[in-house]
Amino acid sequence: MQRFTLLSLGSINADFQVRVDEPAGSRETQLAHDLCRLSGGKASNTAYLGARFGHRSLLLGRVGDDELAEQALDPLRQAGVEVDNVGRAGGQSTGVSMIMVPPDGKKNIVLATNANDCWDDAAIEAMAAAIDGCATPACLVLDYEVPAPVVRQALEAATRKGIQAVLDPSFPDRVEQALLPRLYAITPNVSEAEGLVGHSLDTLDQLANAARQLQRDGPAVVCIKLGDGGCVLTTADQTLHIPPGDVEPVDTTGAGDAFTGVFAVALLEGLEPREAAAWGVAAAKLAVTGYGSQPAYADRQRVIELAQKLLENARRLDG
């Protein structure tokens, strides 16, 4: 297998995850169990998947100058992710994600962005230089859990280098519409898609129309990640619904990141968007069957085998 380069820019967090026996917020104080301290964040998770799928994986972002930085970075190093381009924000804490997982597996997250939002001019210039100097073929995966100017400069560097970019638009209110034409693909979940188009999306037809609207705004490919783990995919010539099949979620933490990371890897390997989206759905579906995000991510063989089955149930959404 040819080895490509996956660049992941965005949030890097120390995750503190617990299980609760009742829905989050049902009591003022809830008992919890099964505490896990993990590496997390959107960029961390996609970088982890790049390495897990056999490619060179470079992480770009910021951590604090505290002990939590190693909680966030050490599991990535062990997985083969290159973290030399992760900067330290002096006087800041590493980003922290506090996650509660109830019996139905549908997590609640409270995120303190901390160092993720602390970029000075020198840090932005170093990030852009890392993109300029990376080996190609490459793909850049970004999220907006870092400041908008960071994403803007990263996209400018990727455009100069001829690198395709895939955006996970969290947080959608930070997204700069003028940058959408620079993207090859965008992968919002339903609530993020609602934020981007400005209205609620309650049916598959509405989701398909929203995906077409976003695709007309610039990205060649739009994947709206559905709450059940499936997706609505739109390209210039088709709109598809790829359902995930039956699954009993243990923990939905990181499932959306699994979709985006594996989708980007598949595009990097030259797959057509419909196949890449099926890989993403398969990765997300498998991710929810384990506890935690990175520890639950499946290997490429399991993803490919499931993706082939999922494509058999894909159907066109004609508009």
C-alpha cells in the first residue's frame, strides 16, 4: 500500500470520561463510574486514524504547558502520529473535554478549549510552514475548534501546495463562508448543517436539499453525518443516503471524528466519494460499539469489509 500524508489541524484535548446511570442533567449531582483519562479532540482523533490506517500522520495544534499535555499527546506518539508540530501555549491549560456517557451511549460533552484557542502570529506561521513543507500526496483535515484565522491560514497554505482540504465545521458559527470554495469536502453533523444553512433539518429530503445547497457554495463533496451514524452524501452528480444498519451504541464519543478521519483517508487513497463515505459510515458505526474514542476505533480491514456491505443499501435521493 502506498503511504500518503494526512495533516490534522484543530482541537487537541485531554478527555475525562465517565459513565452515568441516568441521563445527564437529570439530577443536580450524579454518581459516575468507569473513569477514563484519554487523548481526544477532533484533530487528535483524525490524526490517530491516519496512523492506524498506515499513513504518515502529522498533528497540528496547541496544547498547554501543563501535565495534561502528555495525556493528550502520548497515546498519539505511541500510535505513530508525528506531534513535533504541536505548539505549547505558555501559561495556558491544555484543552479539556468532560464526557458523560449514559446507558443509551449518547454522550454529553462539556469542552474547555483552553490552549486550542491560544495562537499567536508565530504559531500560525509555524503551522503554515509545516503544511508548506509536507510531503505530497496529502490531505488536510481541519476543524473550527481553533480560531478562524488559523483555519484561514491553513487553507491558504494547502491551496498553495495543491493539497485537498476536508473540513469538520465545529463550531459552525466560526465558519467563514468565503472559504468554502477552497474545500474539497465538508462533513457537518445535522446540528452543524442547520447552523450553516440557517434552518432546521428534520427529514431526509430536507437534509438532501441542505447538502446540495452547501455543495453549490463551494465544496465538491458534502457529507452530512446523521445521528444514527449514516450520512447524506452530495457531489456534483448525485445525492445518496448511506444508512449504518442496526447498531446498539455503547458510546457515541468520537464517532463523528471517526467518519471524517476515515473518509479523508479514503479520499487520500483515491477512492470515489461514495466509497469514501461508506468507509466513513462503517468507521463511525464500529466506533460506537466500544467505550472511548481512539480505543474504540476499528482497523482498516474491519472498516472495508463493513463498508462494502453498507454500499449495497445506499439509495439515491433525487432532487
